[in-house]
Amino acid sequence: MTDQPSTIEIETAPDPEFAVILMHGLGADANDFVPLVPELRLQDAPAVRFVFPNAPEIAVTANNGYVMRAWYDILSFQGINRRVDEAGIEASCGVVRDLIAQQNARGIPTEKIFLAGFSQGGAMTYSAGLTHPEKLAGLIVLSGYVPSTSVIDAAFSEANRDTPIFAAHGTADDVLPLRLGEEARDFALAHRCPVEWHTYPMPHSVCIEEIEALRDWLARQLA
């Protein structure tokens, strides 16, 4: 793989008040969701800094040990309950906390920081967001899932019980079946977290209707 910066940043206007840390999916990279920023059309909202971090390059067991960008190792793709590397999840949660701290040091408080992600990045959004010790502005989960309920339950954060969650999934997703997204939604609801849930007739991807719903949700949170 070619060398890339550890993060890519885009600001919607100078001196951002808010930040969105958006994590890519398995095998993708920080560039994957950069085109989302103009699609959200946030010109009339408070300034936002979008931070797109790169996951480390690791050997993914379930992909025959192929080295790719991943937030944690996946041991098996078999069945509805994937086997994952919980220590890797916890390590990447530490990376997310460092990214939050970097934004804090640049003047954006935690309560104005959103965590977001697609696919495995969405799994990290649930994992890092629901265990972060300080209140976040919101969680955005696109075609994601909860990779380990025990990791979250062991460190669930009361500070983020009321943090709004936007979660969306494709009904024709053949990579992460809809049931995984529904189970993640139900897990969050069982913890009394407020979830705005959307489904769309799409595969493992995003669609314009989803982006429009996210734009409306994000505008409400920024207001």
C-alpha cells in the first residue's frame, strides 16, 4: 500500500466549532468518505472539521491473512455472529480517544465532536462512542454493527447514554446483513440510547436518500 497521512481533514468554514471523526470500512482508507462532505451541504450550519483517519494495516485472519487497513482483526465471517479480535477493538478505541483529545487541544470540546463510520468504521463508532467517558455530540453509524457486546458492556459510559445516534442500513446488504444492523440498533435501545433508524433498498453502500436524512439529522444536532 502507498504511504498516506494518518488523517485527512476538511473544514466547511474557518474556525470550526464542531468536529466529525469518520472511520472507513474494512480494506478502505481515509479517502473513502471525503466526497460525503460537499454532499451534506452544510454551508449554512456552524463550521465543522471533518477528520478522516486511516486504520492501521494489519493481517485480517478471515481474509486468509491478507494485509489491509482494518480497525481490528476479524477471525471468522461465518454466521451472523462474527468472531472478532476484542483486544484490537479496545486498541482502536484508544486511537479514537487520542483523536478526540487532539480536537480538544485544538479548541473543540468533546460535547461538540461526533463519531461516525461506515461498516467496520460504524462498528468502531458504536464501540468507541458508547464507552467514551465524556459526552459526545452524536454517533453516526452507516451500515454498521456491534462487533462485541461484551466490550461495550464492560465499559459502557453513562455520559453517552443520551447521546443521539443516527443509524442506517441497506435492506439488500449482502456483506453485513440487515439483521446485524437491527441487532446493533436493538442493543443501543436496550441501553436506553436514542436511535434514529433508517433503512434503504440498497446493498453495502450509501445512497442519496440516506445522505439527505443524515443532513437533516446533523443540521438538528448542530443547531
